[in-house]
Amino acid sequence: AGVGFGWKGPRARRRTFTRSLEPGDIDYESRRDRVPMASIVDDGDETKFPPSLRKGSENLPPESVPGLRDWLWSRGLDRHFAVVDKWCVEMGAADFGEVADNTVELAEFLGDVLTEEERSVLLR
């Protein structure tokens, strides 16, 4: 025998209301690119995920600039990690912004090691 607020006992259900987001709504732009976690399926192919999110990532060599390994991976340049990391140390890069701002110098440093496609991706 609940009193007030419409409670009917321990099994009372709370009603919640939601609305769908439409283009033009304030929250639409910030939410439209998010992928629901339920849609991420672990099919065993860890190459689909950035190195920092893979199992055993704690065993990878340390990065001199945080985020460098994932940035290279996202451009298909992860095979150059060791050389690029060394370049970062030599140049004194303290944060990732300094690396991103100096891609022309990085491309020159890597020279012929880069394929034309890799150079194009790096300089975008």
C-alpha cells in the first residue's frame, strides 16, 4: 500500500521518455559519429584496432611522444615506428602536436624508405 507518487510496491516500474535525435538538433552532431559498443565485434582480428587498444599493448616498446604509434597506424605507417620515434627524440618533440606540425621534415628524414603512397598519406 504505497502512499503518494504512484508507487505500487517493490515491483513498480519507472517510466522514462526518450526522443530520437534529428539533424539540426543540438546533440545530433556530437552523437551521430559515435559507434555503439554493441556493434563492435571481436572477431579475433586485432589489426582493426589501434595498437594501444590491442591485447598485450603494455608489452610494446615505449613511445617518446604519446599517441605516436596510433597516429602512424591510422595512416598505414606503423612499420616506420622505430625510426620515427628515434626522429622524435633527436628533434626533441615533447608532444604530438609538434610531430603533426613537422610532417614535411619527417618525410625528408625518412627519405626513400617511404613509398610514394606513404609519403602522400604522411603529407596530407
